[in-house]
Amino acid sequence: MTSQRPDLDQIAAALLDAAKAAGAGEADAVARRGASVSVDVRAGALEHAERAEGVEIGLRVLLGRRQACVSASDIRPETMRAMAERAVAMAREAPEDEWIGLAEPGQLATEIPDLDLYDDSAEPAPAALEAAALAAEAAALDVAGVTQVQAASAGYGASEMVLAATNGFRGGLRRTSSSWSCTAIAGEGTGMERDHDYDGRIHAADLRSPEEIGRRAGERAVARLGARQPKTGAYPVLFDERISGSIIGHLLGAVNGQAISRGASFLRGDLGTQVLPKGLSVIEDPHRPRVAGSRPFDAEGLPTARREIVADGVLQGWTLDLACARKLGMTPTGNAARGLSSPPSPSNWNVALTQGTRSREELIREMGTGLLVTSMIGSTINPNTGDYSRGAAGLWIENGEIAYPVNEVTIAGNLRDMFLSMIPANDARPWLSHVVPSLLIEGMTLAGS
């Protein structure tokens, strides 16, 4: 980011000035600049390379209890004036919402902690990214049984943003990301199976090696060869750490302030009651250094903070932005997120579930006969009842040992029952935004052959 580039503070301030000149009562503005480069290889050769760079802006205006959002990728003064005039015209026609509005000055974040979200290392050269992707592909092809690599990729991105509002808030944030990925195919014809591995970090030095990424992708694909359908019945299901975060994701969705305020959550009446087994907690910590989900402030300028969503199995609170908090008569939790052309809404940052004391392998031995799920497709979730049904594939367990791969199986249950019966392993990856270990859930219904 060079000094010759447009100043994001000045852009955000110009947007606010344009909004006030157009007749807005209140406004907030986002100015964001980013650059990214990605490389894909296949069959030992470069397949695709792309670099993108640009500035984007977003403006939200409020006229009393009406609001509208607009965005653009053009920062000329005349464009900003036209944006503001368009936004104000849209707001005049928007429906009233008595709960919207900017934060009060006393609610705003005043200290912005440094969360080490920007890697000061030089942007990698495209040739270095290509070499990494080729190394991942070669490692996958070295795995016996792998017949081809569908894709191997490497990428890098850097961005900075400024959020400013007419209530006096101004906050800035810089962020980087680096990643490797590989998707391997094993077998031939109708017997082909596919699997992948991926790693993405804030700092490139924290990445696992591309060779490991490729090898694990290949091993996972080979492990799926010869898959068959299991027998229909009720069995314990162990959700692998790669996909167990989806279970906690359903919990987070059920405690989201928008779902609660609309009455569209199966947990809407469970505040202060037990929703997980005793001893398990779900902790949100947006201040973890070098983690993608970290935020020093939210999209409404409120400070973020560590909080307990579930403590010792008991549901502690909802995830709230300002509007949902006002509607529910509660205190906002600093969880507003927004896009350039959309208003704030509640979202979670870094979340961790209490880890267990046993390894995944120990849980496999203890579960006897059942399913280890390693991938999932489709989803039928009833947010009002918690009824759960998803397609899955993985490995069949017999007598506490992996017996054979399975696919084309549907897993069904009720999320409320699933939450209360989960047993966590101790294998969560601590650098992820959602730190969730493998989860064993007893008595789920499997529909197979």
C-alpha cells in the first residue's frame, strides 16, 4: 500500500459529507482497498493466474427510521455525490424500522487493539505461488492410488478498510491472507473418489507445507475408494473435526439475534437453560491474535469482547447487533457485520467449543459400530423445530475399527437432542476461527441401503 494511493480516511469522510449534503440525517461509510493474487496448476503446468486490485466504497444513509445502502468501485467526487443522492432517494421510499440507527457516542469503541492481522512480509511473487501449487500437486500424485489432481492452488491477499460514521466513530483495519489447497482424485471411471486439503492463515509463515497439503488430499481420496451404502438404522455418528464446526454453526444460527427477534429459532425460549452437556462451553473471543475471525470493533463501531455463549452447558445470551438488541430490549454484543451494500446484521467472530479428554481414535474404539462422517452435502434444517437431515459420506466403524468407506447415506436427528448428547474429542485445530473438535453423537438415524 503506497502513499500515492487514495487515502481511505479522506474517502470515507468525503462520503459522509456527500450524504449530509444530499439530506441524510445520519450515515456511515466504508472505504476498502485490496489486492490479491492466485495461481492454479494442473498436470504440472500453470492453468490459471489472476491478480486483482482496487478500491470499493459503501454508504448507508438514515432518514429517521428509514435506511438505504449503496456501493461503488469508483471514488471520483461526482460518483460519491451521485451515490449519496441515490441513497437518500432510496431511503425516502424504504419502509420504516423503529429499531435502526447509529450507536450512541458512549457505546463506541475507543481503543483499537492490535491483533496482528497483517503480515508485513513482501507479497509473494507469482512464480513462488506457482511453485507451491506444483509441490502440492506432485505430493498428491505420489500417493499410491491417486490418478489425477483436479486442482492445486496458492493464493495471497491484502486489504485495508476504514469505517466512519456521523456519530464520530472512525476505525481502521488491515488484514492479509495466504493459502494453499489441493483436490485429488483416486480411482478410475465410475469408481473415482475425490477429496481435498486446505490451509489458510493470516501470516504465510504459519502455513503447513504445500507438500503436506497435497499428500493429505491424496490420502483422503484413496481412503474413499470402494465406498458403499451402510445399512439403515440408528447408530452413533462421529463428525470428523473437518466438518464438526457445522454442528456448532447450527447452534450459532439458533442464537442469532435476527432469528430470535423473528421468533424463528428452536432455542428462542431456552435462555438460561441447559442446551449442551454439563462441562461444555462455547466461547467467542474476537481478540485472538493472527486469526481470521478476529475483530477489534464491529461494523457499527462497537467494541468487540470475549463472551460466553454457552457456559457449562447453559445458554447465556444471544448474538446481537444494535437493531436486534433494541428490539429485544437487551444490550448489543458487538457482533454487527455488514457488506458494502447491505446494512448491519448479527454475526459471530472466533468461537471455540470446550475440547474433550479423549482422542478421535479413542472415540472410534468406544463407539463400536457406527459412522465416521468426513464430508457432507445438502442440508434440510428446520429452524423452528431443529429437525436435521443431511447427506454424508465417510468411514464405517465396526467393533471400534475402521471397516470400509461409505457414501450416499442420509443422517437425521433433532439438533436439540444432538446438542445434549455430543461428546467432544481433543483434536480441534487451535488456529481456526471456529475451534471445534470431532464430535460423537449417539443414536442418530442413518438411511442407507
